[in-house]
Amino acid sequence: MSTPLLPDLDQVLSLNAQLAERYGGERGVSAPEVLRSTLCRPLDRCGGGILDEAAWIFAQILIERPFAGANARTAFAVLDIILRLNGHRIALHPEALLGELRGLCSTHTPDPEQIRLWVHRLVEQPDLF
């Protein structure tokens, strides 16, 4: 099994800045150590492979809110990038996906296990070629 591809800290910071600029919200990081530990966490601590790692990173950004703004947008963009880099695609129609995302983000503290199950359900089988 090959090493999964993940965005690095600089890429995620750039992504957050772009999303905040385009859709509104403050730019920058309010909790740099939280963000660093979220992105640098070894994959083997998740135990379930890239889908669990992607779900964990998504959940941590939603729960810990390490950015000054655009946390939910950045969390989803990072999730999508991780999935795509590793051959997965989101299998939900965009309108259905938006409704589900709003539901996940509307709770005060999203449930990491609910997010993990949601990520497993929403992806297509990986591209093999």
C-alpha cells in the first residue's frame, strides 16, 4: 500500500486565505499549534486508512476551528483535496452534499464518529488508473 497524499501546512493556509477572500471571513490562523498537529498527525493513529484520516482532519478543523474564519469551508476543501489526491471522488450531487454539510456544521460540536461514517458513505470507489 502506498503512502497517502495529504496537503501540507502551507497549502492549507493558502487554501484558507483564498476561501476567506472569495467567500468572506477573516484570513489567518487563530490556533497554529492545533492546525499543525491536525495536519501532521501520523496516518497510522487513525487505523482505518485514508478515508478515516480525511474524516479526522475534516472533523478536527470543524471542531477546533484553528482558523480566524472560513473553518467549515476550509475543512470541506481539505477533505475534498485529500480524497481526490488519493483517487476518491465525492459521489453526492452538489445540492444534496450542501444540505448534508449544513447539517453536519449546524451542530455546536460535530460528532467525529458521525463524520467518519459520513465520509465513508459519500465517496465513490477509488480510481485505479
